[in-house]
Amino acid sequence: VEYNTKGWLDKNNDRLLPDCEELIGSSSFELVASLKDEDMGKAPFRSISKKYCTDLENLLQTLSSCQLHYIRCFKPNDFQKAGVFDETLVLDQIVQCGTVELVKLMHDGYPNRCRFQEMLRFRDLLPESFQRYGTRTFIEALLLAYDVPVEDWALGMSRVFLRAGQLKALEDLRSAGAAPDPEKLKIIMRQIIRKKWVRAVHAIGLCRYLPEFLAAIRLKRAEQALATKALLVGRLHSLLEAARSRLWEKRQRALRRWRVAFYTVSLARSLMVQARARRLQKAMRKFWLLRTRLHEWATNKAEEAVLEAERRAAEEERLEAERQKAEEQARQAEARRRAEEEAR
């Protein structure tokens, strides 16, 4: 499938024309004038997706600034009339949508999970003398001072877990300006001091116990490591001796092979030297024989060349004498011809 994106942004743009925006802004009715976009001059293009993202961000900011509560809506009757409550219909809706199990789960668990910093808004419910304690201790004293059942709350590392209704009860106490019983506060302070002493004693005992415990662990690990090493040494000793014997045998075999190879190379070198000497002798004999024959052939060729040169010189002298004789005869004939012509 092929799509054409030409003009897609213009089709998805819900921005009004500038003239319409100015006309809406110049209206004398405040409601109509409020419909004008304030950022018209800053952002000339405003798409539907941008408006959706802006509205979603505003919604998230609003939700984050509010206290969230669980609300479930039910249809009271099938006639859409006020004041008519159909118990069977409502009960069927409660059962079908799982509200009964959800409420039971909320009562059995801890639906309210507040950070320690969020619980500091109840600091007015306790005297200022409790402000010097830590946040966790302060929250524990607060819950004990107002008789919150121990099974309805639990303290974590950074949060306090409350069962359903307990946080609302604390909010009501803060709104009513309730004050705790002084005698109970004294008991709580003694409990806090006792807990601190118990924790200190436990910490000291732990500090004294940990080095001994770690030393025992190290000793046990050392014993186990030593036993393991001894067992390994006992098992590996025989294997090591066998490996050493095999290694010695391999070295002896390798040494014998090296000796054989050395003797073989030495013998091969001596044989190669002898073969080279024999080849050199043969080559020298061939060289002297060839030199002797070449010398005889060269001497004969030189003598033949000298004789040929002498023959050629004698031939040239003969030809030159014949040429001179012919020229002399030609001059004599010419002289006789001239003499005859003069005589006539």
C-alpha cells in the first residue's frame, strides 16, 4: 500500500485563520475572547497532536498535585430515574466487577503506602520534644500515641504501610486538633529509650560477634582449602611422576632423533663435497680437452686464412697486371689509329 504525505500537516491542522483569531480576541464577551490562542504569534503552527500532548501534560500535573482516591460508580436502576435504588441490580454489578474481592483485598492488605516525608504533616499531633527523634521513630510514636492497632500498620525502610481507614483517622485527628495522653507519651518515650538501648546492646553484641564469626568462617574455609589441596596433591603426585617419566622418554627419543639427523646431515655434506670434487674433475678434463681441440682448430683456421689471403693477394696482383696490360694495349691501338689518321 502506498501513501501520499503531501498536505498531511495541513489536513491535520486545527489552527484558525489569523483574521478569525483577531475577530474572536476583539469580542466584547469575555467567554468568546478567552477562546483565542495566546501563543498565536509565537507558534504559527499548532497541530492536533500538540494540543493533545499539552492537555495530557496538564492533566498529569493536576493529578500529581491531588490526593488520589478509589471511586467506583454503579448504575442504581434501569429506568434512569432519581431516587430509585434497585438492590438486586447494584449487588449484581458489585459482584460482577470484582468490587467485593477488591474491598476484601484492601482490608487484608495495606492500601495506603506513604513515604516518611509525607507523614511529617502530622507533626502537630505530637509535642515538640518528639521532633528531635528520627522520622521513623516519630511515625512509630505517632501511631502508638493514638492507639492505632499494631496489626493495622507496618514500618518499612522508607514508607509506612497503613490499612484502610487509618490514614483517614489520622487526618480527622489532625483536623480536630487532637492531643495525646501525657502518661501514654511518657510510656512511649520510655519504650523508645528502651528500644534504643536494646538496639545499642544488639549492635555491640553484633560488633563483638562478627569478628569471631568471620574468623571462624575464614578458618573453616582455610581447612577446607587445605584438605582439598592435600587431596589434589595426593592424586596428582602419581600423575606428575608418570608425566615426568613420559617427558624424559620423549626427551631421549628427541635426542636420539637429533643425533641421527646430525650424523645424516654430516654424511650428506661429505658425500656432496666428494660429488662436487668428482664433477669438478670431470669438468676440468672436459675443459682441457676442449681447449686443446679448439686451439688446433683455431691454428688450422689461421693458417688457412693466411693462405687464402696470400692467394687473394696474388689473384689481385694478376688481375691488376692484366688490367694494366689491357690499358697499355688500348693506348697503343689509339696511338696507331691517330697516326693513321694523320698520315691520311
